[in-house]
Amino acid sequence: MAMIATLLVVKSNSIKFSYLCIALIGFAILSNETPWLAILLTFGFCFYLWQAFEHNNWAMIMVSAAAGLLFVLMLSAYFLLHIPLFWVVLAILLLTLAGFFNDNAAIKNQRIENTPEQETFIDNSPLAAFSNISKLRKKVDEWCINKPLNAVLVIIRLEGFEQVNQHLGRNFGDLLLAQSANRIKALLESDEVVNLAPQEKLAHLGGLNFAFICDLANQKHIHEQLIQKILDATLKPFNVANCTVEVKARASYVDCTEQNNGFDSLISFAYLALDSYPDRQVIAYRKQMMVEQLEQQARLKELANIDFSSEFELYFQPIICNENGKIEFLELLLRWQHPKQGILSANRFIDDIKIAGLAFQLATFVMERAAELAMALRMEGMAIPLSVNVFGPEMLNEEFVEFVDNITKDHQLETGDLIVECPLHIFTNLDSKGKAMIARLNNIGLKICVDGLGDNPVLLSKLPSLAVEYIKVAPSLTADFSNQNTIRSLIGGMVEMHNQQKTKVIFEGIETLEQLRFIKSLNAYAAQGYYFGHPLSSVGLMSWLKQWLLAQR
């Protein structure tokens, strides 16, 4: 039984074989006390002791030696004192204890055996030629001690590898990553880039992140020039496995004077800058980012138990028709009555809403509140449409469309009473399912307004396909009037194109009479901005509308 328990524990095949042989000899001695069997058992003990030394496990060696010594004593007593030969089996029972030490030895040896394979794998990796984060850490610490802290740490993050790994495989993805890194490395030959090791200036931080250090003693903006060159180089397509692949890059940098708590602080600051502005290509770390991160963490905790009806409120701002000066519709703007930070606009917390997983619940809350206001306006004889912003793909959710259908029926709303505003990037990337959801919203009686034309690049070929009721032009396109002729040539054609498509163009951010006159000259349909009034609480919507209508008479 002791031998069976040992065989179940032992991992090494050679040890198992020696145990099996010794066990058979022991059974033979118990059944037939033949002296020559003791000689075979001697060879068995010697072989097992040799195996113990091979495994280099001292606990196993000590137990095996003790069992061998006991065997010698029992065998000597057999020949000198004529005791029964079966007493030597006691040595075999002691030997079985050594097997329980052999398991740890096998695991240890397995780790030792795996180490060269792992090192070989690392050496064969396409990224093995680059310095790692340990070398970067050591060099930053040494360099900052020996030289003035007039330097920046730059992190480059490559993007677009998910589809490569999915369609071409991880090996091709690693090869493409190495090619991208070599392009970056070739651009860092400047003397202002600090050497991490001989002929090594670029460090691989793991994943898709790389880093280097720029000395700003001679050129204060050398890091910005290098970053731009790197971004331009990554835009050139790669040829991998007979496929043309495009890779994008983003960068952040942090001044080494921010090294309050060592190298780890610099790295965390650079990563924070990258994560804080995912839509920007180049981001410089600012101390305010840390404050914003702490504020966001506090908001996320508060959102866990938030009551929308008591803490969120809808404000409104009019959209004015340029032709007759009448209200085309009222845009409802979400505000958070924050107990500590005051009234927060939606762009301050909408990302937190998405992170907290509350986007759908918030969208339904806003839609229901808008339906109540629209019904109240209709009951007062002021059938003015209201628009609601949806900030993501929640509007393309079938459950959301069903909800909208139910509330429009429950509040007895008519076609055009509610308008849904969605970001341009959501609308231009619609798949067949998304287009079907848009069609269902139209059938329910909601009009669609595309928001943010000009905030993000958009293919001109997609603009004519935006068959919607309204399209809003971002304030950034009309903010600078230093050269109106250039602006007119850029956006005048877009306005005319949408006018031909029967889409009403609305310009946002109108603050002055000069801006209003300019967009009217472009044949824009309507305008919105502080020129007509700041956002006001929907609590006073009725009284404001009555005063506005009286003033128009």
C-alpha cells in the first residue's frame, strides 16, 4: 500500500521504474527468503540513490541514504545474527517516503528545463532587439541624476492591430509590430534622443507601447518634431502576407520635471494623458489631468447610486429659422446638478455614464422627460418640436426603439414633435441593422438630426448619403472670421449640397450678428447660439415661450 501511494505521487518515469523493481523484489523476499534476492535489492537501492543525486533534491537524498543504511544493517543482522530475511523490507518502507519529496523536485526541474525554452522564445521574438522597460527605468534614473531635468519622456502607442491578429494571425501581427517599431527606431537617430544602450534608443514597454527620451538642452521642441515624423511614417501602408495594412499611432509626452515619485510616475502620467483624450493624436501631460481623473473617479462612485429624476435636469436652447426668425425647434440639453462641482454640462460626464453602463437608462429617462414636455406644449397650444441628444449607439438598440414607440403613443405625440440628434460618426458608420433602426424611428414619427459636422473628419463621399431632416455644422467651422473667403469656399459647397438633398443645415455657436449675417449669406436654414440666448432650465420653458411669442408679434 505504501508503494502504491508513492507511485501515484512520483512524476519521474525513471523513479517510478526503480520503485516498481524494488517493490517486486520486496514481495519476492516476503514470499521466498532467497539470499540472492538481497543482492538484487542492493542494486535497486544503489540505482535509486543515484537517481536522487541526479534530481539534486537533498531531502530525497537524505531519506534514500537513511533507507540504504537501514538495509545494510538489516542485511548484516541476517548474515551475523541469523534474523529472518524479511526484516530488510523495513528499508523498502522507509524508501517509499523519499517519493513524496520527489514531486517538488520534479516541478523544480520542470521549471529549470522550461527556462531555456522561454529564453529561446524571447530571443526569437521580433521585438527582442529593443530595450525593455527595465533598461528604460535604469537609464531615466541615471540620466536624471547626472544631468539637468531638461528632458521629456515620449510614449508611442500603435493602433489597428486587432484586425490584423484576427484575420492574419498573431505571428503576422508581431511581424507587423516589429516593422512599425523599426520605422520609429530609424527616425530616432538624432543626438537629442538619449541612448538606453549601445545603438538602442527605443524601448518596448509591452503590448503596443514604445517609449524614448528626448534631451531638450539644445532644441526645446525636438520631441514634437520627432513625434510628427513618427506619426507621418506610420501612415504609410505595410505589406504583410501579400496584404496592405494601415497602422495608426498616438503619442503622449511628459516633462521629466514631473518625476516626483520616480520613473513610475512619469510612465503613469504619460499613460494618463493617452487615456484621457482617446480622440487626439498627440497629448501633452498636464497636472490638471490628475485632478480631472480624481474628479471622474468621484463621479463614478456617485453614479453608482444616482437618482436621475432628482439630480438630472433638462435645459433648453432655441434653434431659430434664418428666413422668418421663428423657432424651428428647441434643443433639450442635459445638466447634472452636482452637489460639489455645480451644474455640469453633458460633455463633462457623458463618458462617465458610458463607463458606468448607464447610457441606455439615461437615454430612456431623457426621452420620457422630453415626451412629457412635448405633450405639455401641445396642451398649451404651442406645438413646438423638441430635440433630444443621444450620445452613442443606444439609439440603435431595438429595445430603445420599442420604448420610444410606446412613449409617443402614451403621450399622444404627433409626427415631428420629437427630434433625435445623434453624432455624425455614429450615422456615417451605420450597418444594415442600424439603418433599419433609423427607418423605424422615422416611421414612429421622430425626425433625425445629425450633429457635429466639422468636429471630426468625414469622407466627402458619405455626405450626400445623409438623408436626414437636419444636419448641424459645428462651431469650429465658423469660429475664425480672419479669412471669410476661405471659409466660404470650404463650407459653402457643403451647404448647397445638403440644400439640394432637402436637408436643413443649422449652424451652431452663433454668438455675434456678424456670424449670423455670414451664415445667412451661405443660405443656411437656421442658427443656434448665445446670440439668441443661453441655455435655460426647462422648469421655466412655458413662461419663456409665451414671452418670446409675444415679442415676435
